[in-house]
Amino acid sequence: MDDTAESGLDQPAERTTADLLEDDDDGLVEGMTRKKATLFIAPFVAIGLFDLVLLLGWGLDPLWGFMILPPILFVSVLGWIAFRTGFASDRT
């Protein structure tokens, strides 16, 4: 008897980001709204930008600002995506 055909039925279908962001009748399938994710990430962006302004105010070469800003924004975008898709909430 060949069990290979039945073994695929026990495994859940692979989820994609598009599936996570789809709305159903009751709201989001997983994750949260864009506004809520933005509100959760906003303090981190504000702290990063404040740090950048503080460093430049202390007389640091402005070229360093261009080197510090991309990692701040990159990590903030990763955090926004994690909150938006539910990745951060289903890892408890």
C-alpha cells in the first residue's frame, strides 16, 4: 500500500505573506492593521531619529548620519512587517 499520497493530507498548507495579509469577514486573519503596526513601531523610529539628531548636534560629521540612518530605518521596517503579518504575536 502506498502511503505517500496520504502523507500530504496531514501536513498543513504552506502559508504565504499574501495569505497573512488577506482580510476575512471578521477582520484580519493574522497580524494587525497597518495603523496599529505603525503605532507600535513609531517609538523606535522616534528614538532612532532622536539619537541621530543628538549625535549630529554633538558635532559628529554629517556623513555619519547617512551611515546611521539606513540601519535605523531597515530595522524599523522589519519590525513593522513582523507586527503587520503576525510574526511577532505567534511566537509566544
